[in-house]
Amino acid sequence: MKLAGQDIIGSDEKLSIKQSLFFGFQSVLACNLFLGPIVIIGIMQMNVSAAAALIASTFLACGIATIIQSGLFLRYQVIQGMSFAIFGAVISIAVKADFATVFGGIIAASVILMLLGLTKTFSIIVNKLIPGLVAGTVITIIGIALMPITWNSIIGLPGTPGINFLEAGVTFIAMIVFMRFGQIKNKIGRILSIGSVIYAIVLGTVVAAFFGHVDLSPVASAPWFAIPQFLPFGPPKFDISAMITMTFILLIVMVESVGTWFTISEMSGEKMDKKRLDRGVIGEGLGCLIGTFIGGLPTTSYASNSGVLIVTKVFSRYAAIGGGIIAIAMALCPKLMYLIAIVPSSVIWGVYGVICVMVVTSGLASIRSYPFTERNTLVIGTSILVTIGVSVLPPALVQSMPSLLSYLFGSAICIGALTAIIMNLILPEKASDKAIPSRSGEAAEMMAK
């Protein structure tokens, strides 16, 4: 597909409908929107019907949020997907209360995000509280906090542990192999790279089928078309502790999104200023708000889409709009949602292991421009220490805490991120602690103007 011989397609440059859907579908595949809900499904041990419903609502919410963000507010080629940073808090609140309370908290948090953007205070908060060192540290601890979940989940799966680890291991290795083959600089390499997760899941599922862990009967009986239920978990319930917790979590999620936005800004050469930053948080808040009414959990701008943009150089927001349309169309096909829902948990955790590794290394790469001075080492190291410490706290101890603390300590990511922000504020920064000038630094300076 030739695009008028241009090297880079800018965010405002229009594509044909065919091109928009083609590049949008490519981005949706690369972002693997189904991974988030499947992890929740595995942890909460949902049945196939509930699992398919959650996946459908997630795809619908992600599609709507993507169109809102890329088409109206941020206006970048971003794909919105369920954030991994929310898992701890969502599960903690759902177990202690229910999903209706989770969505009540998300509604309150979404409104606060939108107000931060409308009053133009979000860009100020980013400058003051979330410099590059903190943002990189948060991304790193997200990966670290999710690693124990992978191991514990495989160990806790029903059936024979050895077979579960075999299925997960085959999937893990397959994904690495496909990713490495994807480094080949030709058409086949690009295909393998973009679809590495899907190929690994398919191979892992085939292996699991030999052990009787795949049941296709729900897929056969599922209809081809259906509209996801409105308020599937009932009317939202508003609990003050849950609302405070989700507000903090969504602010942490915004750290992920801001990092992705600056990455796209640098690659495309387009300016990321305060105005665009505040528009972006409004769009993200609105997307999360609308998603609650169809059972979708909070979304963030997926960094994995950046890898696709590096290859295609198609930064047009119309490609993201096309991806949003495709996600919505997929959500309306229950048969496809059931097909995703029957993937064995062991297979998903195999893929998830690779994702944890990639998240950690992504965070480390983002802070490499900062010298490892005593002060910076304390900010990074203490945050990691607290994250690991909270992740191994006995569940009984966490559940015995007051509601707000229970929700917060139910998410190691939340506590770790808060630690990074506090440590960065209380430890005086010297000239020797600042990042070595780079394009990231120039982007940050641009936003401050």
C-alpha cells in the first residue's frame, strides 16, 4: 500500500477508508486488547459466559475511547486499552465489595480527570510531580509488581501443575521466538513481529488442547451478533474509599499515557505542549467515564502501538479512528468474544510473563538518561523495595486494614508509585541529579513553555 511516497504521515493527514482500516487493524492486533480482561478473568475465576461479556465490553469501551481520544482530543495515533496498573485496586475492591463499587469509583475518578484538564491544572501537576525519573520508575514497578502475579496464578490454576507450567512455558518461548523472527527486515518479519502475541496464543492453545484444556462448545452456540449489556454489573455504587483509591490509580495510569504521548511526539516530530496535554487528559477521562456504563475498565494509551508506528511511520490519527471502529465491530460479535474467552489461563500467563519483562525494560530504558547518583538511586530503589514488599503482604493483613488502606495496599503499583512521587519531592535535587539532555528532555522543556 503506497502513501504518495511520503516518509512520515502526520497526525492530521487524512487516509482513505481502506488505509485507515488497514493500519487501524494492524494497531489493534499489536495492542492485544484482550489481554487485560483475560487477566482479570483468570484472577477472578469467571465462567466462560461472564468472561466473554467482559471481553466484549472491554473491546467496545476501548474502541469508543480510541475514537474519542484520537479523533477529538489528543488527536494523535493512539490506541486505548485496559491499563495493567489498575488490576490490584480493581480486584481488591471487587473482592471486598463488588464490581458495581469498582465502577462507582471509576466514574468519580474520570470526572476528576476531566476537571483537571478543563481547568488546565493537569499539565502543571505533570511538571511538578511526575518528572521523567518518576515516570520511568512507575513504569518499571508496574512490570515488577505484575511478575509475582504471573507465577502465583500459574501455581494456583486447577489441574496438574506440571502440565500448566508446560503450556505456559511453550507459549512463553513461542512468543520470544516470534518476536525475534520479527526482527528480520522484510515483509515476513513485520508480519511475525506485529502478530507475535496472537501466534504464541494460538500455538499455546493447540498444545493445551492435547491435554483436554480447550472446550469449543461455547463458541459453537454463541450468536454472531449482539449488543453488550448496559450497566452489566448493575447501577454503580459510590464508596468514598473506592473513589479516592480509583482517583489515585487513574492519575498513575495517566503517567503511562503521558509517556506514550511524548514517545509519539518525538517520533513524529510534532509538538506536545500544555494545551495538547490537557486535552489528552480530558479525552482519557471521558473515555473511561463512558466505558463504565458498558462494563469497561479504565483505559490508557497503549505504548505497544508505538512499536507499530516506528515500522509504518503512519502517525495519522485517522488510522487510530479506523482501529477504534474495528474494536467496536469485534465487540458486537459474541462468537469471536467466546473464542477469546476459551483460551486456557496457562497460555495467557505464558504471554503475560513476556509482557512483564518488556514493561520493566521499557521503564528502565526511559530513566537511562538520569545519572545513578545517590539521590536518584534512592528514589528508584526505595520505590522498587516498597512495591515488592507490598506485593508479598499476607492477604489477611491487607483485608484487615481500614477500607481506604486496604484498597491502596491491594495494589502494589499504587503504593510503589506514591513512594516514587514522595521520594522525588522530599529528596532535594541537585544539578548532578538531572537528566542528561536528550530529545526527551527537549520534549519536557517544550511542554513547560
